[in-house]
Amino acid sequence: MRLKLNPAGLAAAAMTAIVLPAAALAHHGWGWTQDEESRLEGEIVTISFGNPHMHLQVERDRGGFGGSEIWEVDLSPPVVASRSGFGPDHAGPGDAVVLTGHRARDQDVLGFKAERITVRGRTFDVYPQREKTLADR
């Protein structure tokens, strides 16, 4: 038996082979974040330890502007974080948190990708392979 691909099927297969890895790279990459490291401090509103990445919502005081704002924060995949010792027993809603990582390039987006999380007096490096430029607090 001989397998025949028509040109349209071949083109669709080629596009799938290109688009799927590119989409995965965009989702898991750091391209949406600023190059410079920064800090985000606030209180955990929600926390999810699910895949593909752990996720927090952090409420931060707006300082001199009054009120507060909610930031969307991505951490590493749970399996990577667990190697650093971080897991569900270490953080929860209401905990004060200090995050070190990279904020969204778009200043209108309250998004942050954290490399380190400090909560309940402990710091966890959830992206140990990433170079750090800011010291722990």
C-alpha cells in the first residue's frame, strides 16, 4: 500500500509543524516581558498550582494614587517549583508576597513572570536556571 498526500494535505501538515511549536514558544517564553528584572510586592488574592504554570493574582497598593490593583503573575510549572521546595503548603490567599522577575513589556498590562517568590519568611527560586540581577530581600 502506498501513501499519497495531496498538495493541500502536505501544506496543512507543514503549517501545523511550524505553527504549533511557535505557539508553544510564545506561551512559555519570556518575550512578552521586559528584559530588566523588577520586584512586585503585595498580597496573594488567588493561587493555582496547576499546569502549565502556577498562577497568582496579587493585590498591590497603588501608593500615592490611592486604591489597589490586581496583578496576574505566572510562576514556573509546578514540577519545577517543587524542586525548589515550593508547593501548596507554602503560600495561600492573604499571604504577603515579594516576587522578583519581569513585568509585562506593555505598561498597560498588569502582568508579571516571577523567578523568585518570598512568602512566610522563605524565598524559593522557582526558575533556578535564570540569571538573577536583583538580590533577595
